[in-house]
Amino acid sequence: KGLYGHLLVLKEEGFFSEPRTLSDIKQKLKEYAVHYPSTTFPAYLNRLIKERILRRFQENKDGKTFWVYVNS
């Protein structure tokens, strides 16, 4: 399937109905024995954002800013 396909499956399963961090996404894929380095994700997540499948926004927590991803 490739990473793009795995991300689409997560979306279809409703995983992105709540905001998810990159760490959340990686952890969920590990449950399915899908392992990719962190540097691989941005290109595929950006593609899903540009295709309006997902959207992202920044959140602040404990003084840190990070992107979260959610259904479009």
C-alpha cells in the first residue's frame, strides 16, 4: 500500500475524527506493523492536506507548538 495508502485507511477507520499529532499517527501505524521514519511523513501528510482529505492546525501544549491533523 505504501504510506499514503496506510494513511487513507486510518482516515477511513475514523482515526482522524479527533486531532492527531505525528506521534499519534506513527504509534497507530506501529500497531499495524507499519514502520516509517519520521522524515517520511510530512510529504504524504502535505499531499493529503492539498487534496483536502485532511486539514492541519497548530496547537500549543506545555510551551511547545506542533501540528495536529484532522478530517477535512
